Amino acid sequence: MFIILKRRVCAGVKEMTKLTFIADLHHYSETLGTSGRQYTLRSGSDQKCLAETGAIIDAAFAKIAQSDTQAVMLIGDVTNDGERVSHMELLEKLRTLQQKKPVYTVTATHDWCCDGNPRRFCGNSVSHDVPTCTSEELGRLYAPFGPEQALDVYTTHLGTQSYTVDIGDDVRLLALIDDQNGRGRAGFTEEHFQWIETQLHRAAKAGRVLIAMEHHLLLPSVHPLFTGGCCVGEREEVVRRLMRAGLRYVFVGHSHMQFVSRFTDEAGRTLTQVNVGSLCGYPAPICRVTVANGRVRFFTEHLQSFVWKGQAVPAQPYLAAHAFQMIDRLLQSPNQKEFTDRLTALQLPGEKFGALYPLVRPLLCFVRAATLGQCASVLRPLGFLKGVPESCVRECQSVRLLPLVHRIFLNLFDGAEHPFFRGGAQYRLVMAFMASLEKRVPALCGLTDAADVLLCGGRWPADSGDIT
């Protein structure tokens, strides 16, 4: 049952509304297997966790239940690959949370396993005979978490449901399913779009601050080179049309990156997008939002601990170490077969590049142990560090490469919580290398701009801010 939200208006001043957004839970049932070579390959090739998801979600939900938030929003990909058993377990967790806080959910493509590739693991084998939920079933299963309380509902051609709901004194949530636009990309059909425009106009007429959530990105996070493929189809056209109808704030997931993007059109209207990272991967963000007198602010806190196998686990170092596996396990490949399989697990062409293992093995060993000084001695004669003074190389002489790569990798997911100093020696070395790559590989156009954001953060802080 829902907690009734108290409303208080004194002398025309509306009470502050407090909201919580979380994204990409990717809940994985432990009954699908948590050991064996195939599970290790799968788990070690992902920034987010698998077996630990239930424990992480329990810790986050307990924290949220004890907070003063008035509603909790889940921004899609709530299960790993749409496995029925994962849905059933998550729904039970949602029902428990719902006894304390209203819960509003949208699902996404992982929740109905759009690629038809569910997996369970047993020893050295992986099987795909896992019952999954269809998109039509999701509309029914998750109806108690939003659609049943809605002001208005739109049922998509997939059977899933977009809806609007009022929260607190002055907020209206627009919860959007953007799984397919009917033309092979994420987005909205024309009929769905017309419904969305109607909801935006109604919210404006009602004097409500409208905040939208949808799974896929409207604006690229970090840079289009990294996340252009994570956006809805025809993104510029979609964004401009939504802005003309009145959309100003949207919370999204999907990329697993914590990032804030803004777009201002020719009429001076601005859309702010807060990309919320995955709850079950580093850095386990929980995004808090306050709305008061028309002003929208947010700040992000990170889960600090969870209980795993009966032990309290410090979440941040644990999740960071898990993310590092994506890099470290590939570098530590002991033979060609493991190298090939680990590349394949990372969704790279393992068979094609695995054959190069005898040639690249010395490079893998070099990367594991090298310092920036050693890298510079190799790269400078090849023309990769043009414009970098010798003083920068000397300053970084003993800095190890792999920890530097780890730091940059974490910045990808936490919005540059570990920023570099623009103009510093390490920054100049990395940027010179990226500029050389961009010049040599036309497909990497924009790499230096992307690298600058990755090293130093975006134009707007990713962890907090006023987005009005």
C-alpha cells in the first residue's frame, strides 16, 4: 500500500517535494548460477555485478525506505535479461519497498530480453533455456508500480505502458517507455509522441513542474563518440519536438554513466538531462531530487555498503575492483584460448583478434607493468607525443600506466569524481596521445574532446546541481 503524501500550503508557498531516481538494477537471480568458467567470463566482462545484485538492491532499498523521499523512480533495465525468476524476485523487493514509499517504474529492453539471449550457468556450460517475460507481460506485472495510480496511461504497441502521475504539491512525473519507435530504434511511434505532447501541455496548464524519465538517452553523455548509439533514434528531431511541447527535465539510464547534459534550442529553451548510472555497478548512485517553488535540484549519493554472504562489504572499493576486471582479466590472459574467450565475453571479435595473441602478449605484459616514462620512450619516436615538453615526461616518469587507466575508467562511470588538472603533466600526455590517435584513425573523430570530458568532467557537475 502507498503512504499518503501530506500536502501543505502556507501563504502560497508550496512544500518541497523530494524524489529519488535509480537506474539499471539489472537484477540477476542467483538460481541462474554463480560459479564456473562461463559465469566467470560473463561476470568479469561487465561493469555491473551479477550475483551481488540482490544484496545491493536490498541495501539501497533499505536506505531509501528510511529516507524522507516521497517517491522512488526506477528508470528501466530492472532485470539482467528479462528472466522470469529475476522479475519475480525483484517484484517481491518492490512490494516490500512500496509499503514504505510509492514506487514508479518503467521497464526497458533488457526486461523482455529483446536480443533473445537469456543465460544460466552451470560449471563450464551456459544454457539459454531460461523462461523470460514478454513485453506484454511486463505491462501487467509492473502495473502496480505506476500505471495503476496514473492520471493517464498510454499502452505501446509492445504492451508496455507510459503514464503520468502527480507527486507532492507541484510535481508531475512523465514515465516513458521508449523501447521502439517503429523504425528499428529506441524512441516513440507517432501516436505515442502525440500522447506525450498532450501530457506536456496538460502539465503546463495545471501549473505542475513536469519531470520525465525514460531509459534511453535523449542527449549523448560524455560525447557522441561514446554514447551516440545509446540515444533514441533521430535524437535531435526528437529532442527539439519534446522541447517545443514543453519538456525541460529528463532523467535517463542505459549508459551506466553518471552525467549531466544540456541542450538549448534556437528559441532559448533548455533541456537538462541527468543520466543516472547503474545502481549495481560502480559507483552505485542514488540520485536525490528536490523541487520547491519551481526550482529543481539534485545531488547524488553513492551506496557505501551491502551485505554479501553474511559479511558487510564496503561498496565503493568492491564495485571499483569489479569494474577493473574488464581491463585486468584481458591483460592477464594466460593463453590464446583465454584471450579469445575474454575478448568474446566483452562483445569484441574474439576469433578475429584472438589469433593475434602471440604477437600482442608482450604488449599485454608491458601494459601491466609499464610506467608513463617507459610509455613515452616508446611513443615519442613514433610521433605520438608531439608538443609535450620533456619536463612533463620527467614529472610522470615513475607513474604506473595501469592505475592511471583504472582512474580514467572510473571517471567514465562516475562523471569524473577523480578529475585530472587541465594543463597538468598527466593530462597533457594523455591528450597528446589521444590527439595522435584521432589524427591517424578518421573513425575516432572527436576523440580529444571526449577525452577531455572523461579526464576532467563535463561542463556541469555530474553529482549535484540546480537544473532549473
